[in-house]
Amino acid sequence: MMLQTTTEAATSASEQDLRPRARTLSWMASLSVAAGELRAAEGYLLELLAWCAFGDREPDAAAPAVANGG
């Protein structure tokens, strides 16, 4: 029973740690649009998209595995 509670707490903590980064990127994109800097906003949104898609993976996990014989 204690293990389950600890795991849930760790998951909850890691989810909370991820939210500020996503929020920051979103705010930066919004502020860039308000300032008329559409290229900067695009960059922030692309970074947010990439971070959401690949942020929780190890750097080596994004690269495809290559067989030794090929």
C-alpha cells in the first residue's frame, strides 16, 4: 500500500514540474504575438510542441536503433 502512494506522489510531482515549462513557453508565444513578433511566437510554439512530444524521453530514445548487421 505504501509503494502505491509513493508512486502516485512521484507521478504527481513530475507532472507538476512539467507544467511551468509548458506555461512559460505558451506565455512567451502569446507575448510575442502581442508584440507583433510572429517569427518569435512560431519558435516558442515549435519548441513547446517538440517538448511535449519528446520532452520526457531520453536523448538516445529519439534516435532509431540500428541493427549491428545492417
